Amino acid sequence: MPKSVTRTYSRYTKEATKLMGQMIRLGRTERKLTAQDLADRAGISRGMLQRIEKGDPKCEIGVVFELAALVGVKLFDAEASSLAGHIKQAEDKLALLPKAVRKPTKAVDDNF
């Protein structure tokens, strides 16, 4: 059994996950959905939904994004159709960069 890893998160990460959780909870209550109803629609447990709404950074990002979509939280300030354009743009940039990042090798001493 793997040993439990204690992670530390930056203040920005903690605040961002808390904000996302609050936005999901706000969207859920505006749509008059109970926690159990939303959890059932997303295929997760009510406990996981509660952890996400409290801003737990250990929850899966895909589940968080799915919940946001279900309650109408807009991500990236973009329409769904323009996300494909942003993805294509990122893929084009990534194609120009090296496939892997390696540590620099020993500096060459060329003073003869």
C-alpha cells in the first residue's frame, strides 16, 4: 500500500480551489439542486461534492470541471466553441517547443 504523501499548496492554489468550490456551490443553489442531486448527475459521492465545494485541492480536476459545467460556471471566460480554437493554438505552440525538458549538461570549458 503506498505511503500517504503530505503535500503543501501555495496560497494561490488554496484560494483558487476555494473560489471554484464556492462558484460551484453558488451555481448549484441557484439551480435549486440538492447536493445529492448534483452528485448523482456527476456520478460522484455526496462527500466528494462537499470536499470540492469546500475547496479541497486533492480532488480530481476533471470532476471539478464537470461539476462546473453542470451548474453553468464559465471556465476561461470563453464559449465552448472557442475552446477548440484555444486548444489548437496551444498545440501549435507546443509543436514548436522541444518534446522534453532536460537538465543542462556540464558546461563546456573551451578556454585552451
